Amino acid sequence: KEEKKVIKQKKDALDKICNELRGRSVKVSYKLIEKTSYDKVSNVILSESSLTGYQMILMGTHGMSGWQETFLGSNAQRVVREAKIPVFVVKKHHTILDFSKLVYVSDFKEVSKA
């Protein structure tokens, strides 16, 4: 029961964000996938994103470091490295709803122009 309550809270939060973005004329949708206990989060994200017509992955990160990241790995890091589409990673406890100021980083090499 507790897990269903948490899932509903997360879905409600996603709906709120999507509705706010839609109010700003941003076309947005999402698919909530419940993973099984034996699936690694990054596997589920990479698999889903490769099967459908998604244009970007938006994901949060817990910001593990040190021995935790070394032994447990980083789902966000793996998704960023292996995804075939752009990945937007948001730090834990950070809300971004105003995209009027963004940072663009490039080394200006030919490869970066893609």
C-alpha cells in the first residue's frame, strides 16, 4: 500500500509539472513505468527510450559519490553515456520550470555540431 501511495504522489507531481509546461505552450507527455525489483533503473530507461519515439529523456539524480557510486554505479551516468537521444538530468531537490536561461557548452569541434 505504501508503494502505491508513493507512486500516486510521483504521478501527481509529474501531472502538475506537465500541466504547467502545457500552460506555457510546451507539448509534453510522459510514460510512468514501474520497474521490477530485479531490473536496474538504467536498463529500463534505455530499453524504453529505444523502443519508442521519445525525443528526450528527463531524469533526476540522487547525486551519489565516492564508494556508493563506485560500487552501486550511477543510473544517470549510464543513461547519459548510452542513450541515443538527448538526456536532461536534474539534481535532487531541484525544481526547474523556467527554461528562459540555459547554459550551452561546446568545444566547437566539428563533432559537436551534430
